[in-house]
Amino acid sequence: MTLLNVTDLSVTLSTADGAARAVRDLNFSLEKGQTLGIVGESGCGKSMTALALMGLLPEKSKTDGTIKFNNEDLLQKSEAEMCNLRGNRMAMIFQEPMTSLNPVHTVGRQVMEPLRLHKNMSKADAVAEAIKLLDRVGIPNASERLGNYPHQLSGGQRQRVMIALALSCAPDILIADEPTTALDVTIQDQILELIQSLVREEGMSLILISHDLGVISENTERIMVMYGGAAVETGPTETFFDALTHPYSQGLFAAMPKLGMGRTSRLMTIPGVVPDLINLPTGCTFTDRCPLATAECAKTTPPLRQLTAGHQVACHHLEEAREKRPEELFA
Amino acid sequence: MSDAPEAVLQVRDLVRHYRLPRESLFKPPGHVFALNGVSFDIQKGKSFGIVGESGCGKSTLARNVMALEETDAGSVKILGNEVMGRSFDQLRPLRQHFQMVFQDPYGSLDPHHDVGWIVAEPLAALGPITQEERQRRVTEVLESVGLKQRDARKYPHEFSGGQRQRIAIARALITHPELIVADEPVSALDVSVQAQVLNLLKELQEKFGVTYMFISHDLAVVEYLCDEVAVMYLGEIVEKGRTEDLFAAPAHPYTRILLDAVPQPGSGKKRERIKLAGNVTGQTEQRRGCAFQDRCPMMRDVCRRERPTLAEIGPDHTAACHFSDELLKNGLEN
């Protein structure tokens, strides 16, 4: 059964300079137990998508489209109904474990909060459950840690507490927005491993958001590349990197330093900068940076077109893009 | 030292301990042992990378090399001049030879001044120069980092992160320094912008022959840019060598584990590997034996008793591990 079905999702933020179109006509769906990776650079709309799913967008924003979660449209729900879902059926892990925990409450109290609220547990039960959860995410001496404040924990441990919090009500879907960006590689490894095993064991669905293609590639089944608020390419992870087609995905991959590539080769660069979301160009937003762009690109927005099963690309010059390698595109 | 003339930077036995506040009146104060005897040379025109996790002392090393704080012991020679123990005024004329690029391109540029002013500021260390000369050098340096002359009149907020880092690099370059210390210069940037800045750093090195001391936690970035790499753990260099050698045949278990932990796009599945448990701990204690003993999968009794020293294991390749030979031969075992 499809757990999450997003159709034509658009998010417009009103800023002092005008309306910023943070997410445009986004479509994707997620089966139960499936993992999806969203990758893109800052300002591509990946975090806004996550916040829209959770109903946590800033007040001065407008959301269009539908987000069907268990066949109910989240956008039609009242705030009280969303409160019931949030932390309960859907949970989110944020990027900065330093700032997303409340510094004036103990770790125990914060982990117990959703248990008391959503599961109506007694205090004693909640304490026992919180210890179990902290133990589960690999925090040593869990019972002693309950009384600790966030500043007494290291960055990795704080992120583990965040994961324990997110897991507390065994949600159907876990959204992790750059969960390891602020952490060292070895700690990142531990945290991703933990998320992986939890997703496997609990049968949760996972949306993993990252700018790191490596992280996405090793932890998800499907990948969606976003640029300028829209999905430009999506496909199954296993074959994704062999079949990269959209000029932006190709450029992004070629721009990333990879271990083992040595010093003799040169990194490809995509000329120019990401588009301004307030004055988005008409047509394809990648036009001014794209080596394949023609007059058509600047006029009409390319639709997502099916290339092979499950592999969709939004580009007017599909055939050409498919034949070209990044070296030819961004030389 | 016979090789001294070529070395742009020579660091010997650098030690830096920070005192912690007293926990009680009667206890002696604790210390953070940030640097415990670090030595290395950087030859002219080369890039020297320093990698390690947070808390391993890489940024302390940068601050000490730049003489931005007092050091406890050791020596730092830049172009043969000792910088340790000199006063601010004595250092000032030397500063034109070593400049720094910081991590955060948003915090390191003063928002109240235009780019021309920011970029020209280090010229004050050169003594009085004419307005025309100053203009000429600002234009020249902005063009060399890919910005335009008219950008000199703009303010930092008008630029993107990548452009700001270009401005920071221009500021470092304007005095024609021999050495640029770059502390995580691309960590805050997006992938496509990061590639632009890395290529710029390479081009500038080819053009001006500048030497880099490049600090990063990203091993792939270091491999791309650096000729030599040192891996740090708890204030010590645990392995050092030419980039190709060190990445192809790591001789310290920590290096090996760090390399294994980097996620690689395209593999699709998780690779089999040894994972590192726990965090970097132990900055506040001085112990016997190897710094890495608590987290090392190869730990034996001797590691608790004796501290391994940096030993030669190949040409220009040293590692501080009792079992380097074994590691190179058999790989990591639990």
C-alpha cells in the first residue's frame, strides 16, 4: 500500500523581497518500508519539502497540491490533527543536534514527552520506555543519561537522542534532514548505520535528505535530485549513478571529489550559481547553467519523462543528455 | 637543519595545552592537551593536508602556525624565521608571508566594509603605499580569483557563499604570501561551488607557486588537492606521507578506518568494513601508551604500555603504530 503520495506540491514563501517559490509541482510516492533519498544543493527546496510534509512550514507560506498520508490529505488537516500525527505517525530528525534539543530540559524529559502525550503513558512507564529507547540508539548508561542536559552530551550522542525521540512512538515514516552533516565521518557512519538498522527492524519508511551523494547512495533505495525547487531526476539507487542523465545530476556528480580519483584529474564545475527563488527564470531553471540549453528550454518547463522503469528525467534534450558524459558537458 | 632553506614552513615539537577552570579549590587544574609535540615540514609550492576528526587539534595547529596565540613549547619557522615567542609588533612585518583563509565565508568578512577595503587590509603590513598601487593590487588580485574590478565597491552581503570565499582568498593573496593556511575553506560550500573553489586554489598554486597548509575533515578533498597528508589524532600526527602512498596503503589503523568511513556514491550498498566505536575522548588526560588505544581494533598489551613513535615505513611515509607492518600485510582484523 502506498504510505505517502505527494502530488503537485508547491510551497511559496512570502519574503520581504517578494514570493519565493521554494518547491514547485513536486510529485513522489513512498511505499511502506521504502527509503527515498532527496539530494540537492542549498536552496533547492529539499528541506522545505520535508517541512511541508510535517506541516512545519513558516507561517508566511502557502502550500498547494496534496500530501496523502495513509489516504488522508495532510494539507486539509487542522493544526490539532497535525499535532496528533506529528511525532506519533511521522517523525523528523533535524540537521543540528545542538539546537534542535531544548537546552533547559533534561534529555529524559524530552524523550518522554511524546510517550506521555501520544501514548498516554504513566510517568513510571515513560521512564522505563525512555531508558529502553536510549539503550536502543546506543547511548551507554541510559538510566543515568536521563537526568543529563543536552550540553552534557557530545554531538553524536545528541543526534542519537534526537533519533530516540523520533522513534519513541514507532512512526510510519521517518524524515531525516541532513542528520549527519554536522558530524565527523566516523560518527556519521555510526548514526547512518543506526538509522538503517532501525528502519529495517521497525519496517519504517525513510526520507533521507542530504547534499552528500555518497550518504544518499549508501542508505536509500530511490534517489530524487532537486534543483531550483523541482525534481529534475529520479530513479532507483542501484542503477542511478550509471544512468545519470540530467545535465545537473551529471554535473553535481562530476563536481564531487571522490576518494581514489587522485590529483591528476580535474573536478568538473557547473558554471554560474543556483537560481534566485524569488525571480525564478521561466522554463527550465537550469537553463542559464546548462551546456545543452536551447531557446526552447528558456520558454517551457520540461515535464518529468519516463526513461526506463522508475527512472524519470525532466529535460528537453533527453537523448542528447543521455549520450553525453559529464566530461563533454562541463569541459 | 640542512633542508631548512627549501622548507616554507618548519614546525618542530609544537605543544599547546589549554588550562581548564579549577573544579575545586584543592584540586590542581586540568588541561586540554590540544597539541602534544607536532613536527612537520612543508616544501615550497606544495600543498600539505591535515585531516582528523573534530577535537584532534587541527584548528589549534592552524592558530599556532599563524602565531595567533601563545604556544607552550616548540618551534615554528616560516621561511627560516622563528615566529614563536615574538611580540605582535615584531611579527607584523612577517605576516605578509603567511596568510589565512577561514572556514566560514559569512563570519570572516566584515559586513561594514566594501570588498575593496576588506581585500586591501593586509597591505597595511607592508608599510605605506600609494593609492594607485593599492588600487592596482586590489584589481589584480580580484581578477585572479575570478571577480571583477567593479566588485570592489560592493559589500559582502551582495555575494554568494562561493564568491565570499573567493574574496577571502583574494584577501589572503594580496600580499603575495609564500604560505596560505586554509582551515576548512570549502566545508561550508555546496558541491558545485566547492569544486569551483578547489580548482581556483589549484590554479593559484600553479600560477603563483604559493604553498598551502590545508586543513579539512573531508578526505576526498584532501586527496584531490594535497601533495602530502598528515593524519592527526588527539594532538599528535599518527601518520604522514605522500598522498598517493598514504591513501593507497594506510599504515595506521585510524587512517584506514577514516578512509573506510567515507561514503562513496555509486556503490549502492554499504561496503563491509571495520567501524569505529565511541567518540574522540581523552583530550583532558595524559596517558601511557598509544593515543588511539581505546578505539583501536588491533589493540594489544604493548599499546597500553608503550607509546609508538613515528617510524619510517616507506619513502617519506611514517606512521605511529606498533603494528604497521602487520596492518600493511594482513589488513585490519578484529
